[in-house]
Amino acid sequence: MDPLIEFEHFFQQQTNKYHLSLREFSKRINLDASTVSKILDGKRSIPKSHAIKLSEYMFDEKHKQDDFVRAVIARKNDVKKEKLKKTSLKIKEENFEYFQVISQWEYFAILNLLKAKKLQINTQTISKKLGITLKRTQQCIETLLTLGFIEQKNDSYFRTVKSIQTTNEVWSRALQMAHAEELEMAKRKLHIDFQLKDFQSMTFAIPLEQLSKIKALTQKLYDAIDEISEKNLENAQEIYLFSSQLFPLSNVNVKTLTNEILQ
């Protein structure tokens, strides 16, 4: 068990479900907001002194509570190793605001909604289009304003950057959380009329040295979709998410793979 990932999942679940700010969440778990922010940023470990109480907030099962406490203690005792690991994670989640934008779907949905030139985008429009509360909408807007990704003119909002890209690093905790949320969202959208969605999958056999070709094809598809979107912004009115998953069903020993295959 990785206590930081478990804590981040708990943070995302609670803030989304109850529409909590960082300060409100921190108050609920009896931790200083700056401490919580540093934990989420990867700048400090979870305090040992708070591990037991925090485990009780996070888990109902006793064995999971014990596993979490042991993991916190083990991680705390290996600070040097953790710091070395962090140096390889040069990604755009180095502060709390960036972490939110990458890991929570509403932010990129809002940023893309602001591309729709046919719509006048304000908090009410965003809330109605995305099906989120006005409070949650305002929280997201404030974060995007803080980062300088958008600006406000009168009652409307506008993008200040043309495109925003996240890392493809496999170790990005923010991206792992984002992918997990996308899968949950896809499950919630299964009931939508088939004319408005497209769910497909296929299982196939392949030599590992050909895996990079499959990834390249996927990237070409993403680029093509992006091109279609950019050419039709004048009439855009809806926001879609295209997500793909490619993973082994057989047991693959990662240590045997070369860096070329993994890229």
C-alpha cells in the first residue's frame, strides 16, 4: 500500500462528494491546510502522529487501517529513498493547483467549454452544461484564475492559453487518479443512448516489440480528433471525453522490457 496514493484518493473522493475546499477538507481530518497541501504536492510525508486517526477516517476495515499505518511508518523511515524517487517525477503537478487540474475532470472540461465560441461562458452556463453545482464550478474557476489559465471579463470567462498538455509519465500520481476517475465516469455513462456514445474494445495477441506501433496509432487518432475539434469550434456546443486503455491481459515481466518498447 502506498499511503500517499491512498490519501490522494481519499482527498479526491471527499472533496468531490462533499464539494470541499482544501481548508474545509483539512479541518475535517484535523490537519493544518498547509500540511495537507504539502502532502499532496509530495513535499512531505504523512505525519506518524496522525497516521492512526487518519486511517480511521479513510478505512472502515481494521486490516486496511493497520496496513495504512504500517505503510506510513515504513515510508517515513525511508526518506532518502523517497527523495531520490521524487527527482525522477518532473511533471506538471508540482503544486496543489496543478495537481487538481490534472487529476479532476472538471478542469479540462471547463477549459474546453471555453473554446466553444457559440456559447457565452459564465458560472451558470458551466454548471448547467457539466452537471456540477455552482459551488464546485466556482472552486474550479478560482483555481484556473489563480494559475492564469483563464481570465474574467465582466460575467464571462476566457482562456488565456491555447493548449495545455500534461505529462505522459507512467509514475504521475495525478494522471493515475485522472485515469481512474475516467473509468468510473465511463461506467456512469453506460446508460446514455448509443447514438451519443461509442464504446468499443478488442483483445489481440502481439509481440512486445510491436507495442510501440500500437501506441503510435493511438496517438495519431488523438491528433485527428483534436484537429476535427479545433476546426469546428465556431459551432461547438457539447463537451466529450475520448479515453483509451491499452494494457496486457497476460503476465508481463516489466524488468525484461527494453526502454524502447516502453516508450
